[in-house]
Amino acid sequence: MMKKIFLLLVGITCFGFVAAQNSNMIIVVPRQFSDCLNDFINYKRNTNINCQIVSIDTNKSTAEIKTAIFQTYTSTPALYLLLIGDDGFIPSFPVEEGWTDANYAIFEENSIPCMAVGRFPCETREELLTMLEKSMSVSNNRRFGTIASNIRSERTNRTDCERLRKMYAPLFALGFQLQAELFDGSQGGYDSIGNPTKHQVAHLINQGCEILLYAGHGDYEAWQTSGFSAADIHNLTNTVFPIVLSAACLNGNFVNRTCFAETWLRSPQGAKAAIMSSIFNDWDANLESLSAAFDSLHDKSTIGNLWLQTFAYTSVILHRNKEAKTWILFGDPSMPLFYTPNAITETENNKHLSLYPNPTTDMVYLNIQADNFNRQEISVFDTNGKLLKKQSVSDNHIPINISDFTNGIYYLTIDKHCLKIIKQ
């Protein structure tokens, strides 16, 4: 009952904004990175997120940056706050042995952040462009995977494996399928026999997992269960970029080092977002809070919504403010947790692709003007996100028959690109 009352109150106070008309995001960016954001800002505008840019010099203190954020928030209230750059560009706040970005959105002492806070932890323009590109990628596999130790909580008397399994129901309700369970020991169900290996984790990711949950021990660059590490991320071949939620110690401790979370985002493969802790944390609390937040998931949820609900539950209900502040969101906080039909939009940079005639009445032709373009297959969706046609790609000139479609707008996707088709 306490969980249900809490989620109702949080939905009214912090998360009533999910359905609100205001959909602003404040982006704090060092001046040398500002010109990298044009496509991203256009993309966010197409998904009804208006971006307010705060350009800063790299020698600004946390107090100066927070003042600039507060002034922008006062004039243009926002739901999300995105920090661009590693700690060397935008310093994080120390919390005992860890770090937090939440303080940039906390304007009252010991309160809940007024915005969901995320960070692209880049050191170079190339890394930032990689993160931006992955964050704008769209997939609709609706598959998730879980990795967990068999450690038993003294407080709940449940193992990490059991607690992750309790989070499946909200994902199933949203149309997700379980891709794999990789648990220490042999836990039955869909779990593989024996302890998981790093090769099994890599296979899970390479096969197109969209959400990856981890519970167990961790350190600055790896997970203990499976032994999957930062070095293994560089060997991935995935083209679907998961959101990784890790209830483990130190995975997100990014100050004065390159941590696990940063490698997930910086790699051309890896993940498009991650939530990971910067301290030796009470992952028991993180798991309970994450489970509570999962109970309120819906198809419009963003990763920022999830982070903020988890923060509130950890701080208000469990009274573990340190764990709340140091569970850091790496990535765009306004990013949808799930691909939804309304998220289909035409991408901005389609210079190697063209459709003609467009508008059309029956046939449309896709012309690929690059020899090294990643050809896989094309998919055609209606504006509700329903898949209407799949077709293999064998050359640079592909005829697509849409004569049986009703008049209207459709979207063709290939690789990471999306083009609009008009049937009339």
C-alpha cells in the first residue's frame, strides 16, 4: 500500500509533467561543442521537446553553472536537464566517496530534483557525435535481457535474480519479450545452465536487446557476474543500442577516470543510455526503488521519468539520499524508454538517400547514393507505428510498391535513417 500511495503522490507532484503541455529541456554545453547539437535539437523539436541552450566556458564552477541553470529554469521551466561533457567540462558535485549531477536541479535543500538530469560524458567532439547519433536511433524490437548474481538480500530475503524477475510484468504489459536470463548458478526458467559468461552477454546485446538490467557486484569498469567489462564493449557488433540499468557499485564513478558507463556511451557500439552508481552503494535500495518505478511504466515513459521516480523512492521512502543522488543518468533524459508509434519521424541527415516520385500513387523508388551504405532491409510503417512492409535491399535502386496503401503519410526506415513517403 505504501508503494502505491507513493507512486500516486509522485505522479501528481514530480511526474504529472509527463502528460503536461510543457516539454522543455535545458542543455548546458561548453561553447566548443555547441555546433554539434544542430541535428539533435531539430530531432528533439520533432518529438515535441523544445531545447533551451545554456552555453558556458569550461572554467566555470558548479555554483556558476547552477546559477545559469536556475536563471534559465526560472524564465522557461523545463522537465529535463542535459549536461554536455565529462567532468572536466562540467564538474560534478562530490557526495562522500562518489559524485552526483542531481544537485544541478535541486534548488531547495534536500529536495527532489525539479528536473530529470542526464549527461553525455564526452571528452571530444567525436565522442559527443557518437552519443548523439545513438540517442537518436530508433528500434522496435521490444526485447529485454537480465543479468544477475544470486546474492540474497538480508532485508527482503530475495536474491537479485528473484528481484529482477519481479520487474518483468510491466515490460510484458508493454509488449516486450524476454530475450535471455543470465544468472549466477542455474535458476530454472529461461536462465542458462551455470554461471553466465561475457560471451553470452555480448551475444545478448548483439542480437538486439533494447533494455538490459543488471543486479550484482560491480566496479569501475566491469560487472562481477559474467565478468563483462569495458574492454568487451569495444568488441560488440550491435546495431540496436540498449538502455542499461545497473544496480551495482562504482559503474558510474566517472570523475578522474573512464568508468563503465562512459565506455557504454562512448563506443560506436555499446548503449545509448545508462543509469549507474558512482559509489559503493546499497544496491538493495536501488533495486527496490527501480522495481517501484517499473510499476508505473507506460508507453510514454522517458528514461528521465524512470530516474526521477527511482530517486524519489530511494530518498523519500527508503531514506537513502546518498544512493538516490549517486545513481547517475548517462544520456538524454528526455529519451523515450520505449519506442512508440508517435516517435517515428523523418531523420535530418539523409544526404545519401532519396525517394522519387514523392508524392506517389503506386510505386516509389529508393535511391542509395553511397557505395559503403549499410544495407540490410527496408521497413515501411504507417503513422501509428504499424509495420506494413519489409523488403530486402540488394542494390542501389529499390522499387517499393505501395499501391495497396490508403492515401496518407508513411515512413520508410533503412539502417538508422527514416524517410517520409506521401501516398496520394
